[in-house]
Amino acid sequence: MFTDTYKSVGVPKIGTVIATERSTDPGQTIGVAFEAKNEGIRMNSIGVSTFADRTELSGIANADDKVLMVNTYQDLADAVGNVVTMVCPAQNLTTWIPPTTTTSTTTTQAPEITTPSRTKRSPISGPCEHCELRNGVGYNPHPEDCDKFIQCYFGENNEIVGAYRQCPWGQYWDQEVLTCRPAENVVCHKEKCRLPGLLSYPYGNIKNNRAYWKCNLGKSVSLCCPEGYLYRPYQGCVEFNGKTETCPPIVYHEGACDMRPVFGNATYYERIVHGNWIRMPCAPGTHYDPTECACSLFYPTYISNECKPELFISFDGTEIKDDSGKNNYIENHNVSIRKINGSSYGYFDGNSKIVIPRFANFESKDFVIKMNYSHTPNDRLESLISNGDDCCDNVPSMALVKSKRNVHYMIKTVDDKTREDSVATFHLPSIADPHNNWNEVYYIHDSLRLEGRSNGIRQEDFAVGKIKKTKAGLQIELEDLFQNFTGLIDYVAVYLCRPSHL
């Protein structure tokens, strides 16, 4: 029977019996069900197999329409729509929302399951940028950790919510198939064990003092220190007299969440069932929290993605233009669009460039560039992007340059107080995917530091002040001090603010 200890006020009490055959004492079984119904519990019954007794199941349920008969558990899975409608009547709390239609007609049959479509969404800022869509939910790899990923939810009025998820023990997120898989079977661009000399590292942000990743031939393997030992970075497993946690660690809400928020009404959520979304209510006094994948006593606070790109060149379509919505004027000098395996890229032949005059003499507290380019090792120093030019003696004050094995960062800033110039430079290794040679890089300046990221490897240096002005706009791939870039670019994004995920 139900107890009052954990009950929620105003929430119906529901009981469901699933039977594969007749019980040993049908009279006693029906009697117990009768007691439950006297306590206000709504009883349902499901018979699975031809050996289930319809008469007994009718005695258990509140009414004949609360009885469902199927032959196998697979039939039960296929009839989940009927089960939901039977247990939770549609007029009270359930609405079926087909993913490919706008009709509001309530459906009581589970629709035919189709292969989920994957779509590249329009560019946005934040962790949901360029996410892959499946059944209306976006997925992105975590920007730093291979064993985490991001689920993204989109409202009709451009609301965006991103929730960080943890893969199960020993698994990495695989963006190709949009699921977590054993780490040894996933090629992750952020693989930390590629770093020379790294033998092991802590197991993410899971609070477990025995869990760690061990590097084996450039791949991460999840391990636990023995009982009585804990893991310490750079030391490995060391003896410990205090309390150690259970390992492998217990992680709640592992993997993807099969629910999504209802924007504008947090007292409801939607759950995916056989490719269709079912709307359900949270218990009174609770609200659905997408970060917890559950209804919570705390009202969820959605962080808006207010930092939007000032410039976004995706090279999609038939012309090279700004896709950020800011309609920046772009000068295209012989850059062409190439289609490869259904995707579009900008092709630079060594004598081509893109100029964005909007960024001539610009000033900003924050300045962020994100770009993805094909890395072809050679002995040349090739300019990727800068604010210098090849015609008018405008020496760049910021530049990204590639060499055979590295990406080089340069900045010249002006101190607001002393008006003195200072220069910061450093380089990061290019660890491109061996299968396609793509390199994703970030150039981040916040008036205090210059930060660089190259495929998950990060470095920073002091760079106090704003970037020194030049009369040249941003130049992509052609600059007088370095050789001209030859290759492909997937996209270029420029922000005058710092996205929340960086």
C-alpha cells in the first residue's frame, strides 16, 4: 500500500500490475487490489502472454478499460502509447506531440518509429553552437572533457538551454553517433593522453578520490586505485589512511536525458517515447530542471545566450557572407566554396583572402575568434587571421599564424593608463584529427590576458589593455608579414564578448 511518508499532495495514486500468468490465488490477489482501490489508488492491470487470466486482471483493475492484454514484452513496448493513455488519461495530463507535424490532435496509438533526422542548426553562441539535432534536441561534445557532452533545448521564441551531461564510467561521448561509447572505441579531439609525458589524470569533476584515467598508447583507460589508496595528480595511487569512496563511482543521470523542458511553463516537461514527445506534469510545488533531468523543488534559472557572434562566416550556401545576422560587409578576393561529402568549406588557394572592414580601428574589452581549418603540415609560416594588411603598411596588432607543427598567437595591446604598448606571443601544438586534418582554435583576449586553445590544449599570457588599433579590417588568410594560407576553412566566428562556455 501507499504510505503518507513521501506522498505528494494532489498527485493521483496509481498502481499497475503486470502479470505473465494466472496467480496462485486469484481471489486473494483481487482482494488485495480491492483494498488498494478503497484507499483511492487507481489500479491498472496488464497481461503479457496468452497465459495471463483476463478475468483476474479485470478484478484487479478499476474498470475494463484499465486492462491491457499483449502477447510479448516487445508488444508492450510498442503499445507504450496505449499504456500511458490508460494509466494517465489524456484529457488530464498527457499530450502526444509528433515531431514532424503542427497538429494538436491527441493521439492514443504509438506512431511508427522512423530514423531520427540529424540537422546542423543555424549558428548561435554558447555551448549549443553548431549542435547536431535529433528529435528536436541538440547534442554537442563538451569543450574540454571527452567523457562529457551537452544537450541543448530550443524554444519557439529563440530560448536556448544547454545542460552538461556525464557519460557512464569509462565511456566517451561520440558525436558521430550521438551516444556514449567505451573510451577505447571513440576518437576524441580533446584526448588528454595525446599530451607528451602524461601518464594519468583525475577522472573529470566527479568527486571520487580513487577514480582516474590512465594513459595507454595515447588512449585513456578508466581505473580505480586499490582500497586504502587514493589518486593524486602527477603521483598516481598513494596510500591513504582516511576514508576512500566506492569505485567505480556512482553517477546519477548518466548519459543522455530523455526529457526536455516546456518553455514558458516549467511545471510541465516532455518525455520522448518511440520518437514522439509526451507532455507530463511535475508534482505540485516542483518545476522541471533540465540540468537535473528531473522535477525539482527549486525553480530552474535559464541562462540566456546573450553573447552572440559579431561575425560568422559558415561558407554554407552559394556565396560567402556574414551569417551572424549583423550583415557585416565582406570583401571576397578569390575565395571559393567547395563541397566535400555534402559539407561546404571555404577554399583558399594561396592568393585569396577575405577582408571585413567592420573591424578597422575597433576597440572592445573582449575579443574572441573561433575557427576551424584544415591543417596541412609544411615548412611555411602561413597567416590564418590578423588585423594587418598586404597593401598599406598596417602592421598587425593581433594575429593567428600556423606553422608545420604549431599555431602561433600574437597580440599588441595598449595600457589605458600609461598608453604604453606591450606584446605577448606563444604557440600551441597542432593536434589535428589524423583522419581529416582539421584544427579547431580559439583566440581569446579579455583586456587582461591572451588565451589560446588548440583542440583542447590551452595556454595564456598577460596582455593588459585593449588591442592596439590598426586601419586594416580583419584579414582572413592574407597578410604581408607571413606567407599565404592554402587550404580549407570550415567556419570563422568573431565575438566582441565572451561566450558563457569559454
